[in-house]
Amino acid sequence: MNYIGGQWVEASETNSNINPSDTSDCVGRYAHGDAQNMADAIDAAFVAKDKWRWSSIQSRADALDKVGTEILARKDELGELLAREEGKVRSEATGEVVRAGQVFKFFAGEALRLAGERIASVRENIDVEILREPTGVVGVITPWNFPIAIPAWKIAAALAYGNTVVFKPADLVPASAWALSEMLSRAGLPDGVFNLVMGRGSVVGDTLLNSPFVHGVTFTGSVSTGSHVISTCASRGAKVQAEMGGKNPLVVLDDADLDVAVSAALNGAFYGTGQRCTASSRLIVTKGIHDEFVAALTKALKETKVGHALDDTSKIGPVVSKSQLQQNLDYVEIGKSEGAELAFGGDLLHRETPGFYMQPALFCETENTMRINQEEIFGPVASVIRADDYDEAVAIANDVSFGLSSGICTTSLRCASDFKHRSAAGLVMVNLPTAGIDYHVPFGGRKASSYGAREQGSYAREFYTTVKTAYVNY
């Protein structure tokens, strides 16, 4: 069921949620709403916005803290649910659930910390106040790869700053979205403050984007869909925030600690089945360490088990869906046709249960101009690019249309410090995987990766609030 105006509402259609680790396992059947469901949810959020805007900050903090506490208390149960529907291995799924709980608790505190400014005017006997007010009704559109963490950091921020929410999750992962929404339905929010509508993006999503009663839309997903979201919102003057992907570099210099570099590459490129917008899919390695690095990473991949997400010996789970699996395999063939050398993997795997299993693929002897190095694959596929020296490595790292995350493995303080400034990315990691972030600091990228204000931490207020300047003559 969808959750609209404080009530659980039946939908005319339902959709099966299939476990990618075992396609014979149906996690459940979930509502597929229509345009009218979305219109009703928007109306409910619009009616509720003034009541929530003027609610006490303590009531907001209490509601968010209650949800955060329940998420953390149910982390094992919710982690198993997430692993079943999305395919993350249990440890990663549980970690994501914990992150969602932490996010809600952080924004519970943010509800109490929102401040304006009072400054002197350049004119005599006049005071100036800079106030922050809620954006209004916020549409939240989230992807399938982080089915509870990304909704958490959007919804919690929106509610903390006094906005009402209409939440449209990805079709592939309704279970985590529904579980989160059910907790929010019991958090003490007034009717209409939070609403859930599950359904096809072409139906309920476009209704959300085009509504004049939706004042802002926050989106995470593909570049193509993000471009549509941006243009639609811009055409009617709504605020928009979009996170759309990456083709992230991990630079490995000759002086790097090999174990650190291999660990960062293995984690950043292949964990989470490579289905992370921050995944390090381009491994740019200087010539002095190149061969040793490729050999060590290949050995590590051979020792990494791909299996059922709920098998605690698995390090990498299945791909999320049949169509995503086929896309990954197609890119492996594209890499071969471009002349890249397949150093490891890239094959379809068969396990005890029917699922979307793929052996991680590692290419070497690649050029940065190849499609496999320019287009986001969003799977366990990474390429090694050889560089002559640090300067060439940085140039290659920046030579792509995306700019979300980047990393460098080096023991040189000079190179690490220089890379932090020269990297054309919103996130920079030194001797760490490119995929891995904290929840209390800003998240976002440059170029085709991001549009609009940053997410997470106190910087989230830039999207979820609107600034007003007030002058008073005494």
C-alpha cells in the first residue's frame, strides 16, 4: 500500500519484488500507484506544509530521533530485508541500515541547530536579519542501489528543516522504502507531512515533477533521468537537486603501499557489486608499480567469493537485476572489442540458487578514450590505465565528463596535498576507497555528476531552506 495523507491506501496494481540472489524468492508484492495517487499525495503535503512549517523544532527532532532509534534497533532485520531485495551482502546491507539510523539522529539534531543571522546594516538605525524558511513541498526520488540510506538522508533533512515530503522510491527496491515509511507513519508526524507513492517513474514520477504544488525535487539516479528532472523542474521554477553518477579515478603512484592500494581498489571498484556512483571504475597506475599492482589485484579478485547475499562468506553479491546484468556483460564485450585486455573475470556465474551472478571483470592495457573508461557501467567492471608519472595520472583522472569522487594511493605528502586541490571531483580520498563517505559532511560532485546544492551534513540546508532578508527601521 501507499501512504497518503496519514492513511495507507490500496493501489490498483502491485509489483513483485524478486530476490536477485534467488529469483525463486519473492520478497513481497508492493503497490504500483498511479497518477491520481501521486496527485492525492501532493495535495496532502501541500495542505500540511504550513502546520509542519510552524511546528516546534522539538517536535521535529523528537520524530526524527524516534525513527533513527527504531532503525538502529532493527538493524539486523532490516539489513536482511535489504540484502534480499537489492543483493548487497549482509554485512554491507546492515551497515547501510545503521547509516540510515545515524542520518535520522543527525538531522534530529539539525532541527534544533538551524540558525539565521543578524547583522548591522550599512545604514544607520536599521537592523538586518537573514532568515531560513522551509522550501515547502519536497519531492524525493531515490535509486535502487542504496534503498534505505539515500531515502534517509533526503527525507530526514527535508523534515528537519520544516518541509513536507512526497517520496517516490525506485521500483526495484520497494521493501526497504515501505519499511522506512511504516516507521515514519508511527513517528508522530501530522497527517500529510510524509507521503509514500510507489510506482513507475513515467507515471507517478512525471506527475511529481510537473506539479506546481511541489516546490523542490531532490533526485539521485542516472544522468539521462536526472537531465529530465532538471529541465522539467527548471521550466516551472522549482528548486532541484540531482546526483547522477560518476566514472571515478583511483590513482596509484609508484610509492604507494601496495597492500593499501589493492585494498582500496578491491573495495572501491567491486564491493557493493560495483553498483555505487562513487565506485572507482578507472584505476590509473604509474608505470613503476603497474605490473605488480595488476598481479596483486588479480590475485585478490580470485580469492573474493561471489555468492548469495545472505551467505556470510560472500564478499560480493549478485547484480540487482537481469537487465543490469546484461548491461554489464555487454560492456565486457565492448571492452574486448576496443582492444582492452581482460585480465580477470567478466563471466556469468552459476550458484546453488538462480540469480544474477557475475564474476568481477578487470581490464588492463586500456586507454582513457575507450567507452569502458568514459561511460558509467554501474557494475563490477574496472579498468587499469597506465600512466608515465603523477602529472599524467592527474590529467587522465580529470579527463572525463563526471566529477563525483576520486582517490589517490601514495606515501608522498606532497602528491597527496597537490591531488586534493587538482582533482576535479567533489570528493577526494587519500589512501582510501573512493566509495565510502561520512554522513555529517557535504556530499556531491561536479560536471555531469551533480546539479544543485550539496547533500548531507549542515550543507543540506542550502536545498531544503530558502533564505529571506528582513530589514527593520528602529
